Amino acid sequence: MSVLPAREARFDWSVPVAVVGAGGCGLCAGLAARQAGAEVLILERDAAPIGTTGMSTGLIPGAGTRMQRDKGIEDSPELFAEDLLAKAKHQTDADVVLALARESARTVEWLAGECGVALSLVDSFLYSGHSVKRMHGSPNRTGAELMGSLLDACTDAGADLLTDARVSHLFADADGRISGLRCVRPDGSTEDLGCEALILACCGFAGNQDMVAEYIPELRHAEFFGHPGNQGEAIRWGRELGAAIADIGSYQGHGGLAKGYGVPILWPVILEGGIQVNLEGRRFSDESIGYSEQAMEVLAQPEHVAVTVYDQRLHELMHEFNDYREAITAGAVREASTPGELAELFGLPAGALEETLAETAALTRGEASDPFGRDFTGRPELAAPWYGVRVTGALFHTQGGLRVDARARVLREDGSAFPNLFAGGGAARGVSGPSRWGYIAGNGLLTATTYGRLAGETAATLP
Ligand SMILES: Cc1cc2nc3c(=O)[nH]c(=O)nc-3n(C[C@H](O)[C@H](O)[C@H](O)COP(=O)(O)OP(=O)(O)OC[C@H]3O[C@@H](n4cnc5c(N)ncnc54)[C@H](O)[C@@H]3O)c2cc1C
């Protein structure tokens, strides 16, 4: 059992608000709780907090922000909620989606204003699934920058952080009131700590091979490109407490992880006109539908790989992203002056690749319709010099988790809320519906930052 009876607890010390996990959700939760006046302790299993957040591109969606208004972009929470629901095929909680969309601009402005995160609107391209440009990112578009700013803000605010502290057990009353937790230190010693409110910000189970095999068996050939500390504890504790768990098979995949280099080639390269071909030199899907579902399309190809093909214009556009610059430095990005040369670099049949590129050019000119349904019109034709990256399908993080309400309170099966238990980010059920096809860019950090902030604010004011 990883939830122990409260009566067995002998707490060494106690804090009003405890947070499990120091990723984006945990740091936002800790900051918000501290800003609301509560003493807070964030416990992190790693020696230095990185989390999935630190590996991410760090793009956070916000609908109706001042950054959007400054660029003349009209947006609203209702429009954002419609986009999220459409992508999830309405198979998620519409009330929660609207509530998150309504809070999203406040979160972005809070991060930029009160937490010192240098966020600007990403206006160089539109992510698929979003009606308008609403992603906000740090200067180099990295989650590492986001984490650095959040950690600084936590220090300034006086939110305490204990690293090398893996939470192994919770203590709870029969009615589900959490009274504390046990954490394990690297030398195997344990400490028991009391708390008046607990926020689970320890993400999902993508780093737990057994759970992935059980709940998302389709990913058996996928590479894991997420944080290994995501071991699924929130779900295990939730089950023991009788919490409702939803969308366990949902996840953020990616169809463009540079094979052998471990660097994601981000989706703007596709959305602005790039394509993917398999080892036969042929396209195999509408690549523009979404990078998450494209993971399975790539994994279904020979040797579970594809080659992302694009040109100089897109190569230059991608320089906005630190990941892409790293991919160049690592040698993952290959350049060729002709399709034949590109084919040789990747071991593709030259004739087939030339045909594919000619077909794509015809689709771009609007002379034919794509058998996969993609609309190529409105963008320049791809042209020499050519670029390519060999990629595979990857799992980034899981989206299923504890069912929460619009204030991030964890719910029981009967819909009632636990008295002092909160969850956000990858620990909570996301807004992507039950499967791989519901994830659009930003869904991860939307729930990490906004649920985190709401959980912190609410936990700080519990009676
Ligand atoms: C390459 C990549 C790019 C991405 N880009 C974006 C993007 O641009 N926009 C977007 O919205 N989403 C993006 N995502 C998804 C996004 O990063 C995640 O949804 C988000 O970071 C989850 O935040 P979190 O705080 O819930 O989890 P995490 O950031 O993973 O933090 C959880 C923390 O909890 C700790 N922990 C776990 N268990 C315990 C325990 N028992 N005790 C103590 N500590 C524990 C972990 O070590 C970790 O530090 C991306 C993901 C990847 C992999």
C-alpha cells in the first residue's frame, strides 16, 4: 500500500501546503500558494529540478493576452475552448476546458508579470488545431528557460524546495483527507511530513515501462523522450484513495524525433510546407493533422522511421527554436542540392523521392488533390537546396490521470471533491480526450501552469 492510515503517522515536521514534484506545475503551484500567503514546500525526487517541463519547448497557450492584443490578434476563451474540444472530438469535460481557457490569459500574464518569465507571442507560424496564434514562449523557446525563471521566482517568493526527496507514501484519513506524506532520501532514509493541503504535480506515467505497456500498448515501438521521473505515482495513490481516473490511454506523442539524436524536429517545419516520406520515398499520411498522432503513423512505417523533407526557407524558419539549432550541431540535419543527392543521404529510392517531390509541388500549385487530404496550397513550393532529418515516433508524456474540477481539486468516482487534495499537469486528466489524436500544441503546459496556479491559490486558502 502506498497510502497509509493517518493514525500511523508520526510527523517529523509539518507545512501548510506540500507539493509533490518541481516541474512546471509544481513550481507554479508553489509560487501561487506562497504569493497567497501560505508557507509551502515543494518536494522533488531529482537532485536538480528539470522535469518534462525542462525538456519541453516551453510554449504556453493563452487566449486573450495583452501580447496577442499588441500584435492585433483577436482571441477569446470561448474560441480556444472550441478548438480544444474540436480536437478532442468533444470526448473530454467541456466545463473544465472552458474554465481552463478562461484562466489561460491570466496564467500567461501572471507568469510574465509576477513571476518574471520573459514570454512573448510566437507569431511566426500557426500551430494546427489553433484558430489563431496564441502560443507564448521564452526568448529561445525552451522549457529550460521557463524552469529557470520559475525557480528564481520561487526563491524570491520564499517557496521552499527540497530536492533529492522522492515522495513514496501519502497518509490519509478514511474520508480521504490527506494528513501528510513520506519521502525517501538518496541514502534510503525516510522523513514523514505533515501538511494541511497536498498538490500532486508529479506528472504521469510515461517513464514507467510497465504502465505504458499496460495502458498504451500501441506505443511498444515508440522511443520515450520524456522525463524518467514520471513513474505514475499520482495514479497509484489516486486509485488507493478511490479517486476517479480518466483517459488513461491518452498521451502526447511526436512524429519527428531525430532518430539516434534524441532531438525533436518541431512541427512548424511540417505546418509551413515540409513533408514526411518513408524508406520507400513515399508520403504515407496527412502530416499536418498533428504531431502527436503522427507518432503512430511514423511507427507504422518500415523500420518505424521516416524522413522529414523540407527546404532552405523552412530551414531558416526553424532557427527560431533551440532544439533545431541543437539538431544541426548534432549532425541530424542533412543538406543536399538535388533530390537524388538527398535520397542517397538517407538510403531512399531516388526515383520515388523525385516523384513524391513533384507530386507535392503539383499539390502546392493546386493542380491535384492530396489522397491523404492535406491542403498544400497558399505556401511556396519546396525548392533546392533540400534538407532532411531521419525521424521516428516518440512518447513525450501521458495525458490520462486524476479527474479534477475547475479549481484542480481531485474528484472521487461519485464526483465529490477530496477535502485537501489537488492535482495538475500530467498528474491530472488532460484536455486531450481518450486517445492520441486529441493533443494539440500547448495542452501539456496549459494544464501544468494553469492547474498549478489554481491549485496553489486554492490550497493556500483552505480553512
Ligand atoms: C520535448 C517536449 C516538448 C514539449 N513542448 C511542449 C510545449 O511547447 N508546450 C506544451 O504545452 N507542452 C509541451 N510539452 C509537454 C509538457 O512539457 C508537459 O505537459 C509538462 O511539462 C508537464 O508538466 P508537469 O509539471 O506536470 O510535469 P514535469 O515537468 O514532468 O514535472 C514533474 C516533476 O515531478 C517529479 N516527481 C515525479 N514523481 C515524484 C515523486 N514521487 N516525488 C517527488 N518528485 C516527483 C519529477 O522528477 C518532475 O521533476 C513537451 C514535452 C516534451 C517532452
